[in-house]
Amino acid sequence: MDELPQLLNVLNGSMSLVGPRPTSFAAETYAPQHLRRLEVTPGLTGLWQIIGRASMEFDERVELDVAYIERRGIALDIMILVKTVTAVLEQRGAC
């Protein structure tokens, strides 16, 4: 239920289903190596949500976001979406 606003953002085009999760801080606060994650539309889920979820540090999340950006495509997006549903249903890695 708490993802409903983000789902509306997907429908209006300001977010995608898969991509780096948006953060609550401004781009000016990012270190230079973190800026790459801002090159694509943010998403509801991504690699770090299925690999580590809440247990990962920000730098690790950015590394996975960049890996996604470099390899993104429909097959990877479908795999991430399927694994996200599984992780949520199993409550794996949730805080």
C-alpha cells in the first residue's frame, strides 16, 4: 500500500518499474561516483532490492544501480520484477 504513490508515478511517466530507487536527498549531495545512477529514470525496484534490500550500504546500492544501467534490457527487467515479487512475498531482507 505504501508503494501506491510510486505506482502512480510509473503511470504518469516520472518513474519506471525497474531502475535505481529514488533517494530523499538532492543530487548536489551525491559523491561524483554516485551521479551515474541519476542518468536514468528512477524505478520501483532494482538489483539491490532483490540482492540485498535493507542490508546494503549506499555505495553497494550504487554499484548495483550502475551495473543495472550498463546491462538494462527487457529480459533483465522481467527477471528483476519476478525476483522482487518473490522477495516481497518471502519478506526477505525487509527491515
